[in-house]
Amino acid sequence: MTRRVELVEHFEASRARLMSLACRIVGSHHDAEDAVQAAWLHARSADPVQLVNPEGWLTTVTARLCLDQLRARHRRREIPLGGRRHPRRAACGRRGVRPS
């Protein structure tokens, strides 16, 4: 199996965990999807031979992309819709289900 195929398999196996991590950081399912997809684009352009620990690498990249999103929100002084201070508590449940 080629390294590229192994990377795809690692990503697919880690996708749910990465989504969970991203959702907890950014507080929005849509923003979390964006971060995970951006992490995949970074992984696709990386040299698979140099990725010794693909799961760890994907986790690190996803977390950093999420933190970048939060910094961008802060710089733009975004206010969540409805003016809630902590939208992440209600925004990231399973599809269509909000945690109570």
C-alpha cells in the first residue's frame, strides 16, 4: 500500500475524532467541518514519507487551524448570532441534536 493511501485511511479513521476536537474548540459544527477539511488539504500537500505519526499530525494541524479561526473571530470582533456569550455549549451536538 502506498503512503498516500495510508494517509487517506488514517484521515478517514480519525475524521470523527478530529470533528469532535474541532467542534469543542470553535463551537460550531460548520466551522469545525471547515477546519477538518482544511487539515485534509494540508495533509494532501504534505510529504507522506515525513509524516511519522499521521494521527498526531492531523490532530495538531486541526487544533492550530481552529485556534486560527478563533483569533480571526476575535480580530473581527464577531458577536455570535443572538448575542450569546458562549455559543459553543449549544452549537455542537450530533447532527440536528443539541446537547442539553
